Amino acid sequence: MQSAIAERLRLFVEAGIAVTSELSLEAVLQRIVEAAAQITRAPYAALGVIDRSGQALERFVTTGISSGQRAAIGDPPHGRGILGVLIHDARPLRLDDLAGDPRSVGFPPNHPPMKSFLGVPIMLRGVAFGNLYLTDKEGGFTDEDQDLVTLLAAQAAVAVENARLYESATRWSRQLESLNEIGSALIGELELDRLLHLVATSLRELLTARVVAIALPVGDEMRVEAAAGEGAELVGWTFPRARSKAGRVLARARPERVDDVLGDPEVEPASARRLGARAGLYVPLLVRERAMGVLIAHDKETGSGAFGDDDMRLAEQFAARAAIAVELSERVARDALRRVVAGQELERRRLARELHDETGQALTSILLGLKGVEEASESEPVAEAARNLRELVVATLQDVRRLAVELRPKALDDFGLVPALERLVQTFSEQTGIDVQLESRLGDERLAAEIETTLYRLVQESLTNVVKHAHASTVSIVLVRRDGKVTAIVEDDGRGFDQAEARRDGLGLVGMRERAALVGGRLTIESSAGAGTTIAVEVPVA
């Protein structure tokens, strides 16, 4: 008798040492189960980890059940019946006959028969972390078994806490390394695609997510620019901005966690099924409260697949780095475009001046010379040829002057936006026969040169589109200055177009939007087939 007690105590001490020697949480849980089976001599033991809701099991670790038996049984238990009793009442439970208890719900098909039962909770700081279950000990479980398993559960709680702390420290170390890697890449890497891919790949590994993607807005759509995991093939995929969860998160500029993707009314079912998503994280890429894109993560590879608060905080850190990368890329592109536009305007000004001054003067001199030839000639054929040639030079001179104005109207630099537009409208009407009405409410104060040039070019491009595409008979141009903004509206009565079918880069609209954005402006379009087109440009002014 004494030797049997000594042997059990020895096994208990060895089990306690083995449990506390592990640092991996998964290994600790397996050790606890094996130790409980060893000190009680039970053929079957299991440990169920309670989920965040406190109502069910999210993990079930076993010993005594073979891999073949587990496959035949199917899904692990979720915490109903006798297992659920311990979840809701965290006290030891001992039964001589499981099937005889009215709370039992029986076993699934292919489950080995089990009779006796001992369940003991594992408590962490007064809260149940999980439960130890032991079954089918021959002769049933004793008070001594219950006392030993209760003591083991107390040791197991300490081991679980230590393993959690170790894994947390390791996880934070990996997170810091990843964040530092991304920070270094932001300094040295110029390709946005590579930066976003690094963010998605690093975050997927840290979250243990099935897929992580980054989508950026492109017009009325969202486009996946980077993806890691099972969704790597999604790069380039576009989806509606207004009807998608990501688009709504972008509009709200607020992160959201979804534990049941298909149950969320804002999630488009077709997209969710294509991704096979169960749970999701949607985190906007924010820079100074401006949402520039959305980071999307689906399905943790452990447990129920749902993400926790720590996952959300981590995703926000990575989204912030991705936002910086996007903003830097946009800033570089904007600066490059601004330099190109400035260079174009400078070259336009130079060419306009040369056409007006040098070429224009040369053609005028030719005209004067031809006039002299015409008057001095006594031969009628020669005089007729001189007259014809002079008419050709006059027409060429007019074309040169028109081209000089189109390149860079001198009135824009000398007198401002409105006089330059008045000249543009007059020339446009004379050449096309289209009636154009210009109304200005800008006042007498001139705008900044860059803004005047931008508005002039946008109105000029709009009129070009009217000639090429609209088939309009009248055009209205209105300039308004109000509340620190200048708005230019160009409206025609042409045939319009279906915006849903029009290409995003059609009619030069992408370039117009980019040009407006260079001065902090915004360009909007309203059009439908047969109802004309309205283009509005809004630009902030000091």
C-alpha cells in the first residue's frame, strides 16, 4: 500500500516537472493530458480549452485516442452535455457511469465506449482556462484521483501561464523584428508593390492567418495590390467599392472585426465564398485621418478562425506602415507629375513666344516683301502668283498665332484666368460653331498662377472633349469663388455617356483628375446617355 502511494507521488512529481519544463503552449497542454492519464492510470484523457465567449471549447487535446480513431470520429467536441457542465460550473465532477447521467448527450459514431468520468477545471487567476477530462478507468475514479488531478491542474495553470507569457514575449519580439524590417524597407525601397507585399507577408505569418491582402481605391472600385497566403492569386482583382465591406470600412475610416463573415450584411456573399472566408479583419490605411486603402485578413489557422483584440492591434500597426508606403508613393508620383506639368508649361510658354515673336515676325516680313513684289511686278502672272502666295502666308500666320495661343495664351500670364478663357471661348465658338456661355463670379482678385493654369487647362480639355465626343450645340462655363474654394463647372447638352460602361481612362479623365489633385482639387463627372455631361472642378484657394 505504502509503495503504491509512493509510486503515485513519484509519478505526480515527475509529471509536475515535465509539465513546467515546457515553454510551448501546445506542448504544455499535451504534457498535462499525458500526465493526468499517467497518475490516474486512466486509458483516455483530454483537455478542453474554453473560447473567448466562455460558452464552448475552441481546442481539444487528447491522449489514448489514435489518429485513425480521431479521423473516424470527426469534429472534436464543442462543449455540450457533460463537458458543458464543467464549462458553466467550474468544479470537479466525478461520475461512475457517463451514460447514466441525464445531462449526457451520448457519443458520436465511431467513438470508443467510455464509462467512468472525472473532470477538473484549470483556473487562471480565478477564471477557467479549460478542463481536464479523464474517462474509463477500471473500477472508477477515487477521491485520491480527484485530489491528485486537482493538484496537477493547479500546477498546470502555472505552466500554462508561463507558456503564454513566453509565447507572448516571443510573439512581440517577432512583431518588433517585422516592424523594423518594414521601417527599413520604407527608407530604402521605392517600389510600392514590394513594400505592400512585405507588409502582407509579415502580417500573415504573425497572425497565422489564411490570407492577408491590401486593397487600394481605384475610381469606384477597390483593387487588390498585394496578397499573401492562399489569396496570393488575388493580386489585380477588383471589386465594387460601394457594395463591399472593404469599401465601407474605407468610407468610415474605422477598423472592424467580423467573426462571422457570411452573417455580416455588409459583406458581399459572392466575394466571401470566392475567398472561402469565415472570419475577417478590415483595417483602413490611415494617414492624418485620411483612409488610403484597406488591409484585409481572413481566418486564423488555429481555433475557430476568429481574430482577437491583440490581432486587431497588430493589424493596425502594420496598416499604419502600409499607409505610409502608399502616401510616400503618391507623393513621389505627385511630385514627378508636378515637375512634368511644370516642364510642359515652361516649354509651351517658350514655344508660344517663339511662334509669336520669331516665326510670326518672319511671316509678317514675308508678307511685306510679297506686297512689294506684287506692286512692282509688271507681269500679271507674277502678280497673281504673289497674291496667292501672300494669302497662303496670311493663313499660315493666323494658324501660327492660334497655335501659340493654344500652347500658352499670353493673356493668362498678363491678365489672368478670365480674360484667357474669354479668348479661348471666342476662338472655340468661331472654329466649331458651338454656342459657349462663360460666366465668372471670381471677383477682381487674381488666383495663384498654378491654380489659374490648372483651371484653364481643365476647361480647355473639357471643350476638346465636347468637340470630339459630345456632339453638343451649347456649352455653359461657370466660375464661382466661395468659402475658400474656386469651382469651375463645364456643362454641355450633348449625347453624354454611360459612366458604368465608360473606361476609367476614357476621355482623358484620369489625367484631368491627376491635374486637379496636384493643386489639392477634386474633379467630378455627371453624365448619362442622352442627357449631356457636367464636369465640376473644385480647388481650394487661400
